[in-house]
Amino acid sequence: MRINNRKGFTLIEVIVVVGIIAILASILVPMVLKEIEESRSTKAYADVRSIATAIVVFKKDTAKWPNMDNGCAPNVTLLTGDGNLPPNLAGLGFDAGVTSSYNDHLATDTNGCYNNWKGAYITRVTADPWGNTYITNASDFSITGNPVWILSAGANGQIETPSFSPTLIGDDIGFRLK
């Protein structure tokens, strides 16, 4: 009588283990992807709050909104950060006629127009987690009753909230400054 001393797994055992791993992966991958998307939204919301805080402190120190152009006139109509500008802003009431960077007002006083500037109020406004710019309808700083939004287009890359809307629409992430 011969004793078989072979050690290892049978083909059936390997197939069962691979099947169990595949089932667990199919359950965990959607959960992980959902958490990643949720963390992006959380980061964008934290960013818009930081921008809002910087603008409020800026306004307190300088007694002006960050909307001065290179000639020190309040002509800036849209503030942006780094990243891609979402499409169809004009159709939603955003005037991109005179665009300026948050960084030129809040990180440095590039044009020297602000008395009592005590910044930097924010180090740099980078792109949102999806690669798009944050925007603010700076033209509405001087219009009584119009809301001023700091917005991220969210995961779909499209701004859906009109500049005059009192509430956010779609997957936009924002903070209403006034």
C-alpha cells in the first residue's frame, strides 16, 4: 500500500476561494467608490466655506468686495479659481465679461486697490475635486437683494444654479455669501 504525500489545494478548492473573493469584491468596490465621491463633495463644501470666510474677512478689513479691476474700479463680474470654467454660465445669469482670480484679491493684492489689505486671506484657490473652477458672481456684490454664490459645479461639471436663485439646484455645491 502506497501513501500519497501530495500537499496543496484541489482545483475545486481554488475555484471556491476565487469565487468568494469575486463576490466580496463586487460588494466592496461600489461601497468604496461611493465613499470616494462623498469625500470629493465634502472637500468641495469645505473649500467653498473657506473661500466665503476669506471674502468676509477681506470685506471686513478693506470695506470693499473683491471686485476691483486693474484700474481700481469695481468692474469684475466673475471671480474664479484654478481649473476649468464650466460651460453655459451666461445662460444662468453669470456675467463672465470681466473675470478675475480669487488669488489676485485674496492671496495677494495684485492691483494695489484695497486700502487696509491685511492678507493673505487664503493661500490659493485651487480647482474643485473634479478639476473645475469655483466661481462667484461678483457682479451681484453691488446689487441689493441679489444672492452672491460661491459655487462648484459638482460631479457633473455643469453649473445648474442660476445666479439669481435663492437655493442650490442639481449637484452644485455652494455657499450663499449674501
